[in-house]
Amino acid sequence: MHTEAWEDEELDEIEDNSDTAGPELEERARFIVDKGQSPERMDKYVMTHVEGVTRNKVQQAIEDQMILVDGKPTKANVKVKPGMEIVFIETRNPERTDIIPQSMDLSIVYEDDEVLVINKPAGMVVHPGCGNYTGTLVNGVAWHLNPEEDKERIIDLPRIGLVHRIDKDTSGLVLLGKTQEAIEFLSAQFRKHTIHRRYIALAWGHFASPEGTITAHIGRNPRFRKKMEAFPDGDFGKHAVTHYKVLEQFHYVSLLEYRLETGRTHQIRVHSKLIGHPLFNDATYGGDRVVKGTVYTKYKQFVENCFKMLPRQALHARELGFIHPKTGEEMRFEAPIPEDMQSVIEKWRKYIVKSTED
């Protein structure tokens, strides 16, 4: 099977697969524009000053915010000026791209000859990459799909049919295609935004409206390249739309359902931070501290206890729906909220009841 879908811009997907959000990056080139340089388009200038790149590759790097001018993302049609510092960043190729099949317990929600739906636990990386070559979901899938007599064979990375990804510390449903035709059919649904995806999350704060829509481009943070950032004016990054609905409010945190139109890296987490409601215990985007609530020590201790019970961002991919690539049937699956997250939800419910009684 193949993984071309990973590279599709519509399949950045909700979350990244590493501990720190993002692939391994390295600096390919850094240079200062000469004093006598005449005005020239940025993409053309970089192409002629970085060995072995095409103009298309430069333009894609600019779109992905991998070319910085004086520390900030740029545009292809910007004219270079003397004294500009230009940095070309690229994704480092993993030292190995093969998959070692590993026996592990997979929570398989559904499987047939075309598709595989798995309920991924929090803490599991989706696929191998720099620093994570074993113990990933794909390692387990490789073992599961290989014939019994062929379990120990190392297989090439492109044979595992992921059509989307979720972050290591996000739990929930992941979809894989088992044939090239299925992968292409499912990937097309992601591109057309017809995949049904709903997430459950705890977010800081009280929401004034029962539902809403967040629209803001998402791209890499100019300074911290392993983090994503929202660009409300749409100058950089990629178009992203998130719909939310409030399910329950606990004064200082709220239980929400999120529905994605697009699938950008860290989309829910970044959009939630943008509107002032970072996800509960999201260390990357400011949710791992007391964002809302009282100054009393007892309350702070309560929050710390919740963090210990749920040592990750409170985000779960609960629902997944798609059209079956072979039968044309509409498939819909649901994964129950995992115990760590459910226990914290219950703890907040009890806290609010107690606070009301007091």
C-alpha cells in the first residue's frame, strides 16, 4: 500500500505525530543578499542561490513557510533587497524509511478487504519518523496485515495506507486504506471535505454562544518552527475552518464537540487558542496551567490533580464517517471517550455540583 496521501495539502491533518509537533527540520541554506543586488522575485532569486532546487520546489517551500526572510515567512513575488537574510529550511529525511512489523494490541473498530479503522490510544505515535522508528501504530498495522509466515520481514514505508493522521497525544479513530484504489478513493474524500469527523474536547473558559465557527489560516510559527500558529488575516499558512458546539459548561472549562472542514496540523488546538479557549492541559498551546478560575489554593490543587489524571491535551477523535470505496455505502463509526478523559470530565461535574451546594 502507499502513503502518497500524507503529502496532500488537504491532509496535513488535525494533529502531528511527534512529541513536539512537527517533522524534523534542518537548515539547508542561509545567506545575506548582496549590496549590489537588483530587485528580483524571491522565488527566482532563491532558486538561483540554492543548489539543486527547482522553482516549483522553492514556491512550495515558500507556501509551507519554510523560507524565512529576516526571521519571517515571505511570499514568492516579494522583491529581494540588499541586506536581507534568507533562510531555507527543509524537512530532514529520516535515517530509515522501512517499517519493522511489531506485534501489539490494536483496537480494531472495523476491517474488511478495503479499509481498516482503528481506535488509537493516547500516547501512541501514528507512523515512524525521526526518533520514532518502532512502537508506532503503523508498526502494529504492518504486523497485522502481513501473512503469518512473513511477520519478520521489514517492509517499505510506502506500503502502509494511512490517509490521515492524528497527534500522538490525541486519542481516537484513524482510517487506513488496504488497497491502492481504496487509498485514492478515501484521499479524494478528504480533499473534497466530505469525510465526517467529530472530536470531543475540554477547553478552558465559558462560551457565551452555544456554537460557532473559527476561520483562520494555519501555518508554522515564524520563531518556533515546531509549533503552528493562526493567521486571522490570511497572509500566511493554509485556509482552515473549524466548527464547534458547546455540549456542557463547568464554569471554568467547557466540554465541546468540534467538526472539521479542513485538516491542518494542530487545527483544533490552534483555533481554540486563537479564540482564547486553549484545550485543557495542552502544553504546546498554553492549556497546561490555570487559564480560568479562582486564585484559591484549593482550586489550583484541583486543577493540578486533573492534569495528573489526564497528562495530555483533552482531545479525542470520536466520530469518523466516509463512503466505502468498494460498496459506495456510507460508513459511520464512533469511539467512546477514553477513561482518562472521561474521569476528568466527571471530576469537573462533581466540582461544579459541590461548588453550587457550597
